[in-house]
Amino acid sequence: MSKRKLVLLWLIVIFLIASPVSNVYGYDQTTFGWGYKKNTEHNPPDAGKYGKMLDQYNSFYVDKSGEKVVYFTFDLGYEAGHTDEILDILKDKNVPAAFFLAGHYIKSATDLVKRMRDEGHIIGNHSYNHHEFTTISDEKIKEELDKINEELEKHVGIKSTQFVRPPRGDFSERTLAVTEKLGYTSVFWSTAFVDWGEQKGWQSAYKNIIDHIHPGAIILLHATSKDNALALEHLIDELRKRGYKFKSLEYLLWKETLPFHF
């Protein structure tokens, strides 16, 4: 081998080692930010090619069965003092939810995580450091998810998580494939709004959800929002009046494993 070819080979090896994202499975690494086409006709939103990608990799953003059910999901990276109230309302109204937690939350709000567990809510995996999966290697994604499980077992006694929500909703075919191969179910959402930062009053939060509610909605809320905490009871009461039932993500996963669909 010539000296020039040897140098070129070494440059390729160094590039592969130094690359922040490995792609051992050979999947498309194009990054997408989760999104869908909203409507006010109370129909499930169209996610276009994104929805088709999710279908391939054990991932969901909506319950497509047409059944009049909704799923409450909350993302939490830190505690802002509203989660106790949210849990009080869920308990009083007998409504299940899923809480997707980052690593800081598990250590800083352990008692609240234990309460979530004790009251039958799902603890979901939001990655330890909340790094965007599309910017890190397959191995690092596994580390981020494993670390959440380790902290949950250490502090709360939960050995593993089934459901994962990618930080910021960013994903690629590669990241969906990685989480599926690790045994996770990726969960996106079909209803959400900008509920962090400036608070606009509970009526605004309520209206944002009600205006776009639909059968099978997976609702994303941030428990750091005071507006969400204040709106939650009103949302539950109104949705029940409209004939909706509240289910756990485990119910959706169970439905998807049946040999027939509702």
C-alpha cells in the first residue's frame, strides 16, 4: 500500500472514531422535529411521512382506533411546585397519566416520583441529560436511557421503563431504530401547545387543548406550567362531558399487540 493511501485510510479511521454520531445500522440520519397538521374539526392530526416512520419502529403519536379515549402525558426536567397539585387532581378524578422524567428530576424530586409510582402512573424515560438523540451516537443514546433506569431503581425501586419520549421531539430513522432495538416504545403527541415560559392563564391552556381535542389524543403537557395545573380539572370534567375516557399508555400498547384492531 502506498504512503498516500495509508494516510488516507488513517484519516478515514480517525473521522469515524471522532464522529459524534455513529450509524451502525445504516439508517437515514436526517433529523426531523416532530410536527403534524392541526385541525379544528376534532379529527386526529395528519403527521404525513412522520407518522409512517413511527409506524415502522414501534412508535406512537396517536391512538388511531377511533375510540373516544385520551392519554395525558407530562414532561418533567425540573420541579416548579405544581406537580403535587396535578397529582391531587389526577387522583381525585381517577385519571391515569404518564410522566416522562429527565435525570435531574429523579434525584431532586424523588418523593414526587415515588408518589407517581404509588398512584399507578407510568414513569417514562426522557433521557438522563435531555440531549437530542439525533446529535449523539447509538451507544450514547443507550447510556442516556440506561442511566434513567439506574437512577429510578436506586431511588424509587423501578427497574426499567417501557416508554421513551425523545428530548425536544427531535428524531431520525436511526434514533427510532435504536430505541426500538433497545426494547422501547417511543411516544410523541397529537396535541400540545407552547406551555412553558410566560403564563397566560388557565383558560388559555384549556382552550388550546379543547380546540384540538380528538379521539385517541396523546396530550403533551409540561408540569412546570401553573396554567396547566389550574386547567387540568376543567379539562377532565369537560372531556368526560364529551364522552371521552382516560387511559394509560399501556392500554394503547396492549391494543396495538392484538391480532385485530378496535
